[in-house]
Amino acid sequence: MRRAFISPTKYVQGEDELRNLGYFVRTFGESALLIAHPDDVARVKDKLAFTSQQYDITLVESDFQGECSRQEVARLQALAKEHQCSCTIGLGGGKAIDTAKCVAEGEALIIVPTIAATDAPTSHSAVLYTPEGAFDDYAYFKQSPSVVMIDTTVIANAPTRFLVAGMGDALSTYFEARATAKSYSNVNAGLPCGVREGACSEAKGTKTALALAKLCYETLLEDGVKAKLSCDQNVVTTALENIIETNILLSGLGFESGGLAAAHAIHNGLTMLEGTHHYYHGEKVAFSTLAQLVLENADQAEIDEVLAFCASIGLPICLADIGVDEVTQQELLQLAEKACIAEESIHSMPFPITVEAVAAAIRVADQIGREYKRNRGE
């Protein structure tokens, strides 16, 4: 059996860590293309100025247009070539990070998230969009970023909702990896650059990945509430440090090398409902995780534990919490059908999947969440 595990070459996090960015740029050369939204650059301007002077490097600002499109990637690659940049830096949220991945194509890449809202920073994949913002395609590269650098002071001063959404994304990691392991399904870590199918792309998860995914869940339960309170106060504590590592590193390694299953596929189906468009990825994944647990008929104690955790930090537990007050049976079947298309991760569940079963699981998960809130007097 072929197994695979993928990870960044180096991961580092700490208070004011961004001041050390120049050190890592210097391992590649003297200059870097900085792909970042102007607002994110403004948030860390002083630290960028310090590290540039301290390590005598040049940061070439790119006037990033905000969308990870083929046209923007081509423009930025030309800019990097023109300025003979030694490496690429993706600083900010998901779009800047994915654009940097596409520009670097798996070489000399430094990722600097300014929020801890998803587990994408450590991965070797990106999502391409059209210039208008519509989905285009997935891109896979030969390796994960060279360096993932987390300045926990920056994360602590970002809106708390981002951190909570990141915990929602991380919440699914263990349950999806567990399902993938039970079904002996393939994981994304087996995908070489440009390979989507074939024997060389097939690989199962490792025990290491499953252990990291389990630690991800355990850390959420232990430190999630404390980390949220820390972020509310814009201060860095041990609990916040632990949850930043959980949201980005543990969840990132867990999903890519442990596997995705029903939760993320159901999330993708839920995006068909207009009301969900105002909610973050991780917020929708939290509810989708409950739906996966219903789908696999998980122990009630486990469902109760997940419900209590979500409620304790303000993650959605019913459809109304993600902007859907009412949903028809036809709409449920349509979104379930989208979640069940042939290429979706839901087929990594260790039993046969039907559209009707998925629609029923979403309906029941919604009712469980509503009753939980009703019993709490909400």
C-alpha cells in the first residue's frame, strides 16, 4: 500500500515573528516579490520596514489586484522576472496566499498569514478564479511552501471571527481523516505536480497524519474557548498560540495528508443556498461536520461534545446560523446532489453514499442544532 505525507519545509510562529522575515528571504537571495492586499501591508508596515533594513533585503510590492486569476498570476510572474526576485511572499488571507502559490509554482515560497481562518497556508494546492471571482480550477504543486511564518501578534489583533472560523474548519479535520482511514481512500498528499489521476497520484494517509488530526480536535476542546477570549482582548496567550498552531498547522497537515470526507463536500453543497454566502468557509464547515456525524450515525456523546464546543465559541450548529431560515426538500436534494458528484470527497466515507441520505443528514443535523439552542433558551 502506497502512503504519502506532505508538509512545509519549515513552520515557525511567535510574537513579532514577522520581524524575522528578512532572514528567510536571505536564504534565497536579496529580494522578494510581496503579494499582499494594500490593507494587509498597512497593518504590518513597520515590521516590514524593520526586517528589510535589518537583513538588507528588497521587498518588491506587487499592487495585488485581489483575485487569484490566471491573468493576475501571469502579470505577477512577469513582475518577479523583471525585478529578478529571489523568492515569493504571500502575505494576508486566502486569495493572496493562493496567488503566491501559483506564482511560485512550488519553488522558493514564503507564506505569511495575517489571519488564522483556514488551514490553507501549509498546503501544496490553490484555487484559481476568473477575474470576476467565479471558480476556475484547482492547482497542485510539487511541494508545500518553503516557509510558513506566523506572527501571533498580528493574528491576535485581527477580528476574533476569523479565529473562530478557523476553529470551525479545523473541527472537521479529525472526523474526515478518521473516515478516510476507515475507507482506505486516497489523500491529496499523493498528488504530484500536475497529476490528477493515475497510479502515481494514488496514496493513502499515514498514521502520523491521523494522529495529528486527532491532536487537532483535542486541542480545540482544550484551548478553544480560552483562545477566543484572548483574541477578544487582542493579547497573545499560550492558549491562543496553541489554537493558531491548530487552525493552521495541525489542521493543514491533517486535511492534506489525512484526507477530506463528507464535511467539506456538504459545505460545497451548502454554497448553493444564497443565505450562506455571507458566512466564512469555516463557519459553514462547522455545521457540515455535524451533518457528517449524523450521516455516519456517530455516538450521541460525540455529537453532544461537538455541539457543546461549537456553542461555547459561537460556531454555527443549525442552518439558521449560516443564513438559511427555511429550506425546501427540493433545495436539500439539489445541494446534496452537488455534494455527491463523482469527484467529491464525500465518497471517502466508509459506506455507500446516496443523495437522499445526505439530504436527510443535513435536515436532522439542523433539527438537532435547533433543539440544542431551544433547550438553552436561545
